[in-house]
Amino acid sequence: MQIKTNQSTGGGGNEAIYLNVRDDRNLHHGVSKTVIIEGGFGEWHNIKAAYNPVTGIGRVWVDNKLKFEHIDECHKV
């Protein structure tokens, strides 16, 4: 799953939110390499993601709990 931005500030280019499952069967934020769901392979989860291009804040919720948050480098004070 990806949420793109045209600002090239997501730490890995234009991907503000980039979620993927890797060979370790964990759900990762693909840019920061943070594990968001560990050991959840084969289970159903409710995943929501949001990115605010004005504030640079990206968030991921799993089963209605905030599991990941980041702020783009260009928005940090």
C-alpha cells in the first residue's frame, strides 16, 4: 500500500506511506523499515493510513490503534 506525495520528502522519495510484507512475514513501513505488525501473517487486520501534506505527518492504525507515526524531514523544526 502506498500514499504518494509530490514533495519528494518522505525519506525515500515520494512515498509518504509505504507498507509492505517482507520475507520475514511482518508488515513494515517500507521507507523507515519500522515493523508495524510482527507475526501477523495469515491474520486479518483493519489497517488505516493517513498523510497530511501540509504538516508532513503520516500515521498508520492497526485494528484502530495508532501503530506508526512519522514527520517528513522538511517539516521538522
